[in-house]
Amino acid sequence: MIEKQIVKKNMKEYLIQSLIAEYLPRGSYSKIDLKKTPLGEKIIVHTSRPGLVVGRKGANISELTNILKTKFNMENPQVEVAEITEPNLDPVSVAERIVSSFERFGPKPFKSIGYRALQSIMDAGAQGAEIVISGRGVPGSRAKSWRFSAGHLKKSGDISENYMKRDYRVANLKSGSVGVKVSILTPDVVLPDIIKIKKENLGTPKVEEVKEKAEEVKEKQEAKESKESEEVEQVKEKEKPKEKPKQKRTKKKEVTIKENGKEEN
């Protein structure tokens, strides 16, 4: 039961998207989102050129709501326009730009067109990008394919299936059809094989901490040396021989005998 509802919703979105693609100018929108609200169904049109989608005084939006009411039996469809901030990271916008340049100038300058588009994607900050142009006139009269790639891409796995942005467009020229396939790995995707090493966990102390520790060690060493020198001086003082106290010399009385025979001191 749930599977049928999902399939029905996806089919409805696809039909609405195909209708908008026929009605709106080519290359004016990227994708649509269908949401249910209490007031009705909301249709959000993502575009890099909102002026073309809205039209003069909102003529395109009002006409589009009338078409959705009649063809899809919607009671109150609300069409909103959301601008894409970075069109170079949107594969639909890039593919439509390449297709429009092929329709204007032909497939001969396909190399310059492909390299220019690839460079604009990488300058926008993408982790990796790939553009494959195939068909008649690339590079000769026989149908061939040419690949332009840069950066890091995932060809298989969960990242490739769910996070890689892809789109495919066809340029119908007089000489033949030329297909354009664009794959972009946007910068917001976190790859599981990326390892980041934090410097704080490496055990490398900061310069200030090293200086403080060196000063502490120096102070401890100086205190130890001063203590040792004091102990050595104390030992030297103890080992010195004690001096004997000096005996007081008694003055001998000089006895002088005078001629008269009397003794005088």
C-alpha cells in the first residue's frame, strides 16, 4: 500500500515537471518540489533565473496555476519560486548552458565550451566534476564521445548513488543530436574515507607551555645548586681545626738595681 502511494507521488511529480518543462522557457528552472500543506499543494520551482519563471507581473505563475488546476485537478495549487544561490554547482543549469551554446554555435567549439564549464564548476568549490559530450560532430563527422573531468569523483557506492548530482540533456541540432552528461560532487558532501588529524591530540605542547616548563626546570635546578653549595660550606666549616685559646702572658717585673742599692720596679 505504501509502495503504491510512493509510486503515485513520484509519477505526479514527473508529470508536473514535464508540464513545467514544456511551459516555461528552456533552461529557466532546475527542479521542482511537491509538498502538501493544510491550504493545498505547494509546488516549489528551483531556478537560477527567477525572472524568466515569474514573468512580467507574475503572468507565468498565474497561468501555470490555472493549468495545474485543470489538468491535475488541484484545488488550491501554490506555485513558489526558489532561487539557486550557486548555479555552477547545479548540474541542470550547467547542462542547459552547454546545450544552449551548442544550439547557438554548433558542436565545433565543444572543447572550449566543455573546459569553460568544467572550470566554472571547480571555481564554485566543487570537490569533483565530470562532463561527457557525445554525438555527431564530437570531434569529427562520426559519433564519438569526449570526457572532461577534474577533482575527486565517486563512481560507485553509497556516495555515488545518493549524494552525486547528475543530469543529462540533449541538444537537437541539424547535423544530429549531441548528448551532455554532467556529474558534480558538491562541497557539502562528507566523504567517509577522509581522515582529519587534530593537532591537539598529537601531544605537541604549545610554545608558551614549553617556555613555562623550561623556566620551572631552571628555577628548580638553581634552587638545588644553591642548596648543595650551602651544604658544602657547612661541611667545610665543620672540618676546620679549632684554634687553641691564646694564653695571657704575665709581664715579668723588671727589677733594676740602682746604684744606691734600692730596688725599683
